Amino acid sequence: MKKDVSNILVVGIGGQGVMTATEILAEAALGLGFDAKKTEVAGMAQRGGVVSSHLRFGPKVLSPQIPLGEADLVVGFEAAETLRWAHMLRPGGTVLMNVARLVPPIVELGLFPYPDDPVASLKKLGLTVHAFDANELALELGNLKLGNTVMLGAMADYLPFPADVLLAAILKRFSARKPQMVEMNRQAFERGRAAVAADEALPA
Amino acid sequence: MAAIVPAPAGSRLFLSGNEAVARAVWEGGVRVAAAYPGTPSTEMLEEISVYPDLYAEWSVNEKVSLEVAFGASMAGARSFCAMKHVGMNVASDALMTMTLTGISGGLVIAIADDVGLSSSQNEQDSRYWGRFAHLPLLEPADSQEAYAYTLAAFELSERFQCPVILRLTTRICHVKGRVEVGNRIPHEPGGWHKDPTRWVMVPGHAKNRIPKMFERERLMRAEAETSPLNQLTEGTDRRVGFIASGPAAMHVSEAFPDAPLFKLGLSCPAPLNRLRAFAASVDAVLVVEETEPLLEEELKAAGIEVHGKDVLPTQGELSPDVLRPAVARMNGETLPVAETVAAQTVFPRPPTMCVACPHLGVYYTLSQLRNIVISGDIGCYTLGAGHPWNALDACISMGASMGMALGLDKGRGEADANKRILGVIGDSTFLHMGMQGLLDITYNKGNVTILLLDNRAVGMTGGQENPGSGRDLRGEETRRVDFPKLCEALGVKPERIRVVDPYQLPVLFKTIREEIKIEEPSVIITDKPCVLVDYYQPQKPYAVTDEKCTGCGNCLDVGCPAIHVTRRGKEVKNNGKEVDLAFVRIETAACTGCGLCLQPCAPKAIEEAMPVSPIAFLRTPQ
């Protein structure tokens, strides 16, 4: 298996900012001179459907999709979605996940169950799992939309480049589009990063 | 909407295939670009519309968009047209004759195949259009090629005097990659030149154009034999040589980096001589094609021995994961079993209608009616076929709800004599291809009730403008079609045209009940906008008062994604029947106060949420 290409799979549901987060991550990688490709399966993402965003970067990227069992990192914006995509990880890969649950009508109608404990199920698969409530962290800062920056912060120490590069890419994006949001995003980033560090410190 | 200032030449941008094509359309000096939205092609025109120096439009359907582009070409302007795969089914009537007339200004038609059906009713291989219409077809494999091939397509179009097809797939349109861009080269239209033998395709003229078409194809075949768009990678492992195009070629390079690869960029007409020589240079050949075995069959017909669909699937996207075991099968090898993480079973998460979507009221109402058949159409409202409504019974193609409804009416036997036939169609789909069907219903005295869901947007593809929205592609105001008048002009009696608010469930229910009983064509128009439009006005959210909720679950039948179950229970009714209970809450942050869920709530447990912010509290009149 070629390991000069990094494979990061970011998953969630439409409207959570999965695609934007992956885009920022890609910008950070491109800024370092990597080749990068980003692709989504998001046919009806605006309708609360599943979104899985593949980011691959390295000296040269060919296929845009991450091959089965070759994701280095699965970043889950929603608990059940993280479980859905865990098989994409390479054995021993890492899961960083939001424990918040977004329950669709099909489950509310009683047609399918929501998994009891996605975090426990993932750990049972022998994966390294760091879980935290990104929605809660975002709401503490007063805006649920900061959730995707919290998730980016969570990834910061699991990338093959320094955390500051990712933070700079986030802040650059907001300086251009929403300068009033720069400081909030910096805080959201640090909270996500700290949440993972705190989870790491816990005994497994 | 002001045009953007395009990035300077030499910039290295991170672009999707659609964005890369748009950049090339601008650089190529295109004057007119037209399309009807459709996944995965939609963003091409959206992106083109923000560039300066060109005209871009949403057309009412793909056929019109191609005719607009062709008209511009006749005037000598470079023109561009984009559509999803099924769009060409609609546009092909025009295509099959413009291959005879040829073009004046360069004309490029981008067709985007939804391989894997992420958002389509079928899976089609648009490469066949190149063969069917005897037109050159280019297949880029990433964003940089999407950009470069678009420019190359204009050059080919003008050199061979014919439209050129740019065949894309979802994994080109929606993959972002690096693109180095260049300068815009303006292209002044060559002007309209009257020439009936060229532009008026009556039999006498068309007959004379057919030999020219075949002569052009012969020259194109020679071009393909030498075109730099067709690239050979020698490789070192000569056991299996691959022939592939588009994303499939990328997957081959990824999975078999040492293998010889003949990558087709100008794939129609196929360079058979070069492919024959390639086949002779390797032990075995595998043609790697997504969906159809088009090239495989052409090569076999030419006497070239190849493998293809004997080991590869005829459906869905390819990937290195699919290719590796296929090649192992071909070589009679077994792959070592890789250590993997077991896949977990998780509930399906089909797309839902949005919170407060006006269609929710329509489908809730339809789900309450019995003895009806609902002929459906393409759009967000196709989701009405799903839970909890199960209130859409057929869907095949844009506008088909009309004709299918009439056919269901005329074809019914005794068993269905008492069934009421309904058609459900959205505003944009109605204008795309539904109007003619309604005319057929009135002309032929069908006993059909049509629900025309006018939400003033092309919702499914992201809320684009259309003639029913009153704004054009650039967001500028334009004439808004008057649906009641239009339906009347199509032959529906004025008293059979009813306009209702889809949020008023009792009115909607009563209106539908009345109209389906009357044995003549009627149209019920719902008139509230899509929640995705920028002028949508959210209202105060609602909340469930816990003490009042009886767990009946009626509100869940509305299907709004903002309603969540907090706990479940069981109750034994007086008749001894056990029923399931579901006590609910409303997600305040998501609720926009449309008021639909209140209406079926018998205990009136859903009330305005108390304002949480102290400021909002102060502002609330006491």
C-alpha cells in the first residue's frame, strides 16, 4: 500500500458543514504544495441525506475516492454516520467523532432503530476512538454553525502537517468572507483540539 | 448580480470539474451558454453565469437550451450547452439534425452522466450519443483535463464544423482538483450567413448533408489516430494492458501503476489502429468502462481480442477496489485477504423533505386519501414515495406524470373503475415538459386531477430560478408565468383551476376531495415558496407541551425532520387493541413555525415556543 497519500474521510449529514470543512482541510494541504483531490457522495445532501467527503493529498493523487480500508482518519460529524463509514478505515486507523445524534424521520417513525452506543461499537472494532460533543461545544460559543470548526480543531493533531497550518487556513477563509467570525472560529478550533486532547488523556 | 473578476492567467485554482469547464467556457470566448439544471451538471451554468462578457441562461428544458446554443452558433458565436445524461434524451431531437447542418461558431455540449445514480432515475452511458450522432466526444479524467478538453473541444468543433460532446461523470463534475488556468481569448462572432441548403433541413437539403457527415467522421477517425488527447503509458508489467477513459483511467493508474494504459481522451471515434497495436503489445487487454461495454464491443467487432464485462460490472462506479479483484479473476489469481474493519449495519438515511417544506402538507393530505393512484414526477416531491407518506405511485421522467395519469385513466379496467387518478408535478418540471401532457389531458378529455406544486424554484438541484420564479439565472427580475392563466390556456376550465395554500390542511383536503370527484380535468395549484429561496421568511418556532402530548404520533405523519420522539410507550385501547405511543418534541433551532404539525395534533399540545433570549422576551408584546 502506497503511504505517500493521506486519506481523510469526513462524514455526516447534509447541512452540517462537512463539505466546507473538507474544503478548508484541502486548502491547508494545497498551501503546503501537496496535490489534492476532494470528492463527495452527496446527491441529495440538502435533503438531510448522508454526506461522505473524501480528501486525498500527497505528491500526486490519482483516484479521488479513498479505497476501502485505506482511510487514515474518519472524522464523523454525527454518531451513527461515523459508525456507518468506519469500515473505510485502515486497520488501526483513528476515529474522531461528534457524539451528537441527528435522528431522521425514518427512525422517529419506528421503522429502524438508532444504534444504542455508537462509540462503544466503534471501540469494539479495535479502533482508536476520540469522541466528544461538538454541538455542545459550538453552542457554548453561541452558534451551532461553529460545529464544523470544532471538528477541524479535533483533527488538528492528527494530520501530517502542523495544527497551525490548518488554523491559518480556517482563519484565512473567514477573514475573507466573515471577518467578524474570525475570533469565534479560533476559539471553536481550540475547543475541538482540547476536547480530543482531554479524551486522549483518559484511560482507554 | 455583479460579475466576478476572474483569477488571472497562471493561477493554480482548486476547482471542481464543473467549475473548470466554466472557466474554460469563459476563456474560450463563448458568447452564449444555456442549460436546464440537473445533477451533476447544474454548477456549470451557475459558475458560467458569474463570469463577465457572456450571456448565460436557464432554459426551460434541455432541448431548448441546445437550440439556443445552436442558434448562437449559427450566428457565428461560440456557444455552450450543459445537461445531465437524461437531458440529452430530451435534446436529442435537435442534436440528431444539427449533426447534419454542422455549426458556424464552435458549439460544445457537456453531458454529465450520473454513474451510480446519486440523484437520477436511471443510469445512462452518454458515450453512445457520439456514435449515434457521428460526433466527436471528449472524456476528461480530472478537473485539469475538464478545463483543457473544453478548450480543445471548441477548437475541434470549429475545425470539423460540428458540435462536440464533452462527456463528464459525477466523479469529474463533483471532484475538486488543481487547475492551472490561462487567458481569455475573445471570439468575435463570424456573423449570420443565409444558406438554406445548410440551415433548412428539408429532405432535399438533408440528403446532401448526410455524405458530408460521414466524410467528416472519416476525417475525425484519422484525427483520433494522432490526437494527443489519446495517451499511451508504456508501463513495465505487460501481463495486462488497460484501455480506459475518464475516471476509470484514474482508477487503473491508481490500482496498477506499472501496467500499460491506453487512455482515451478523444474516445469517439475510437482510434482503432492505435488500439489494435496496443493490444498486440501486451499479453491481454482489459477494457475498463463504467456501465456499458461500448468500446469493448467495438473492439471485438474489429477483431481485437479484449476482456471487459466478463470480469467487470455493468452498473455503478468503478474504483480500484472493484478493479483489483476483477483483474485477479481475469488472471486466475486470488488476492490475499486484506485485514479490514467490519462494516456495521446502520439504518438507511434517505433524503427527506426540508423542515417546513410546502410539499409536506400536500403529501400528508394525499396519505390520508384512499382509493387513489398518484402519478408522480421528477423533483423534491418524488420523495413523497417514501415514508411516512407513501403517496407517490409512479415516476419515470420529467413531465411524465401527465401522460401517465391520462394513460392510467384511459387504460383502466373494471377493477379500477372507481379509482381516482391524480398527477403530481412541480412548477419547473411542469414548464420543462409537463405543459404538453396537460394539453393532451384536456384535449382528450381525461378524468384526471393534477396537483401543480408551485414552489417557485427548481428545488431538488438547489433552488434555481425558472420561468415560474420571476427571476433569471443571474437573479434579475423577469416575467413570471401565471400558472392559473397558463392552465386555462391549455384547456382547463377556469372553475376547475383551484389555487390553495398547502399549509392549510383542511382546505387542501377539501379541495382535493372535491376535484377528484369531478370527472373532468382539474388543476390544484399550491402557491407557497420553497424554503430554500433566499426570501423565505421563517416564523416563530413551535414547541410541544409535554403534559398535553398523548403520544398519538399524528404529527410524525407530517414527515417534518424537526419532530423527534422523546420516549415510546404502549396503550391498550377500550376495544382491547394495543397501540404504540410516541411522545415528541420539536427541535426549536430547526423549526420555522410553518404550523403544519399543529393541525393533526388532537390534544393541541403544539404551541408557540417560549422565547429563550431575554431580549426577545422583552420584545414580545405582553
